[in-house]
Amino acid sequence: METYEELECMQDAPVIVADHNGLICSINRCFAETFNWKEEQLVGNLLTDIMPAKYRDSHSMGISRFLTTESRTLPEHALNLDVLCGDGTPLKSSHTIVAGKKDGKWRFAGKIVPLAKDGQ
């Protein structure tokens, strides 16, 4: 599994980075092109903006638990979840999520790769 530092600077796969408050810090060009978002639409907004409503509460509880315990509860393998594209349509994608500290604060990077139509 990639590290936070590796994902943060990755350019050949769609990557999004959020801070400990759930605010989006950056998206790479590949993320913007793949999911039809512009950087100015996302940076500074909540990470939950790219999540279907059904995932938002679980996400918020998971982040709170992690920040309290600093213990990972996500599986080590990628998760297949929907992500919202810029036009609001969901797209089934493989999510690899890692955490790392930057300037003493937790940050989260996600490599989010669309899945083929058959889910593979």
C-alpha cells in the first residue's frame, strides 16, 4: 500500500487530499479530469461533497474515531465505493485511503480509480 507522502505527490492516478477537518486541500489533475471537477469547485470544501449521502455519516464517524484513537479501522485493501462526479452522477471506484501527519496535523489522501463496468 502506498504511503501518504507517495499519494500526495502522485500524478498518474486520481488523488484527493483532505485535512483533519475534512476539508479538501488538493486534487491532482488526473482526479479533476477523471471525475469532471475543477480544483476551485472542491478545494476548501468538505470531502463529503464528493460522496453520495448514504456514505456521509459513516465517513464522519470513521474520521472522528481515527482522530480520537489514531488507530486505523479501514481494511488494508482498497474499498469499492461510489464517488460523485462533477455533474452529480455516482461512479463506482476503488478507494485506497491513507493517513499521514503534516505540520503535526493528520491529513488523508485517497487514490480513487474508476472501476470497469463489471466492477473489476
